[in-house]
Amino acid sequence: MPVPFTRRSLLAASALLPLSLTRLAAAPDPGPWRVGGFTVIRLEDGLFPLEPPMIPGAESAAGRALLDGAGLSPDGPSPEPVNAFLIRRGERHWLLDAGCGTVFGPDFDRVSAALAAQGVRPDQVETVWLSHLHADHAGGLLTPQRQARFAQAELVVQEREAAFWSDAGARANAATALAPMFDTAQAVLAAYAGRVRRIAGEAELTDGIRAVPLPGHTPGHMGVLIVDGAERLLIWGDVIHSRLLQMPHPDWTVIWDADPAQAMATRRRLLDRAASEGWPVAGMHMAVAGRIERDGAGYRLT
Ligand SMILES: [Zn+2]
């Protein structure tokens, strides 16, 4: 069972991560970001209206104060981006996640247009790495007819993730609200049958890019670490769903966590490590990248 940031993985990560600073801007930055020879472009699929009941800890005086302080209604929602990322180096193009597609209606599915705006055709994407198989990350792999949208792409996912969403028992035990998530995950695996590569734990995705297991949100949830020379960027998947609410309160979990205690422990461990090491981080539900600093009992992105 992969455990995030075991001593072995910390040592392995440390070897990959010299402590010198990268060229990434010191202030929160909407990108694109350069990491050595890689360019990382955030593709915003849409804005999700996150309601406080989706982060139950935010249904509190502290939550209302944060929302109010950000100029939002104290009752919410907090608009949060849904991102995929285009990673390119020379003539090579990879995607990390693919957005919602048409699963969540007309307010989403902007990844395709964002990709086209970068001059990239779907058949030029050689690989799609999936942080996890939730529909807001994998739905965009499908056309409205549930066919593969990326004709040439290999799909790479953690073995535990593919197994969970393919498991009839897991589906039977899951909340009814999660049934559409199983439908989308299974449709994606079927549409890309024969070109799904299942990986286990830390794995090299391509030269300079590694999978970082971050379990809890889902069993095979992972981030991606991009390293080139002294430069690096960690794209941490869904470790944070709301920068506004969860950075100051890392113990506030989302209702979609498969294992909330594990998700919280992963978030705490990763924030602590990122703050200590000065790692630049980006995420699927953050509009900017930046570095993590401790701020009282919580953290902030700088
Ligand atoms: Zn998500």
C-alpha cells in the first residue's frame, strides 16, 4: 500500500529536489509556468460553486468570516476553478487531467477550446496522466457520445485508482451520490481500453516527471512532480479544493474524500513538507501557483 512521503520516498524525493530556488515567480502566479525545459499551462475547464456544506468545517463562524473577508456571501458559495494542465517540451505534449467534459453541464468543458488556443490538437496529446478518476478530472477524456476524445493518447492512472472505480463492491458500498462518478470512471476506462497504463506508487511518467502518490481523496489519488535541473513544480491534484477555506484550516475535509482521515493526513504532511522545502505548488482547484508558508495554525500561498 503506498504511503505518502515515507522515509524512503522522502529520501528519493530529496534526491530529486535540490533546494535552490526555481524561476517560478515568488508571488501567486496564474501561469504559464516554466520548469526548466517544460512549460506548464493551466487549462481552466470552468468554475465550480463550492458551497460550505461541501466542506462541513466551513459551516462555522470561522468559515463565514473567511468567505466574508474575501468579499463573498458568508453563506457561500466560493467559486473554485476546475483545471487540467497542458505540459509541453519541444514538440511533445502531455495532459494532466482533462476537466469535466460534458458530465456537469454547459458551465464546463472549456479544456478543449483552451487546448486549441494553445495550437494543440487532441491527436497531438501523447499521454494523459490522471490525478484520479473523479468526473471533474476524467470526464473531459470523453466526447458527448462517450468515445475517446484523445485519439492517440495513452492513459496513465494508478492501479489502485483503476481497481477502486472498477470494483462492484466499492460501488455498492459508496454513497448514492457517487454513482455517476463510477459511471464516468468506468466509461473512461472502457473508451481507452487497450491503451490504459496502470502504475503503482511512485513512478517515472516521462524523463523529469514523476507520479507522487497522495492517497485519501481517492485510493489512487496522485500528484505530479516536474523537475528539470534545479527547477521544479509539484502539481498536487485535489489536496486543496478551496485555497480560501482549507489553507487556513487544513483539517477541513471535503465530502467527496474516500477516506477523510487519510486525506487530511496527506494534506497536513504535504503542506508541512512544502512549507519547509519552499516547493512551488499548483493544483486542480487553484487558479495560481506559488509557495507554501506557515500562517498561524494553517498555511497560505505566497
Ligand atoms: Zn476535483
